[in-house]
Amino acid sequence: MKIGVTGDTHGSEQAVRKVLQNTWPVEQWFHTGDYAHDANIIETTTGLPVAKVCGNCDSWENKAKVDEYLEIEGCKIWLTHGNKYIRQGGVKELAWWGRKLGVKVIVFGHTHKPLVEVIDGVLLFNPGSPSLPRGGFPPSF
């Protein structure tokens, strides 16, 4: 399955539309939070399912969950913003939680920096941010 992943869009409809214009065909979308309601633009525009979570900049009124646990084609995936799990240990702490939860892939946001790394057998994936990238990275998804 081809999955589009974005997050940390922070209410930039322009960034969301640019993501959609520059994405290969996908079958589903993930939004890693911080303006998770931007996922509604993706859903409305594409007609595709969107799994979303709320981040530290999302209001309590947002209907998104803090964590989503998905199983796609036999692969257990944890979708989270990450702010509740990334502390002093950084992404290693997130990987520790992933092992404890029995997932193979963690898709997260919060840092605004793209990352693809395997730590202790857990794949960590962060799409970065299409609207407010950090760490010298260009806009990404």
C-alpha cells in the first residue's frame, strides 16, 4: 500500500495543497498532528482515508486521538505526534515505547525534521514539515 505522510502543517492550507500537488498517487494518508484539522483538507480534496493524530498545538476540540494504532498488510504501525514520548532520550525513547507496544513502524511528527531510521528493529519515520521546517531542512512530507 502506498501511504502519503505529512504533518506539522500548522494551518497552512497553501502548504497542504502543495503537498497534494507534488505527491505520487497514494491509497491513504497519515497526518502526524499540529493542526490535525488540516487532514480534513486532504480528505476532502482526495476522497482518500486519512488517519490523523493531534499534536501539542492542536486544541482540545480537535476530534483526533493522541495515538492511533493501525495494522496495514500485517504491519503494526503507531501513528503519534511524539511530543508526549520524545523527552531527553530523543527518538531512542520513542523507539523504546515502540518495542514495548509491539509495533514495527512509528510515524511521528513534532520535531519538524525529516527522519528515517531503524532503532532496535523499529522503523521511525518523520515526514518533517511542509510549512515550518527546522534544522536547515527544506519543506518536506
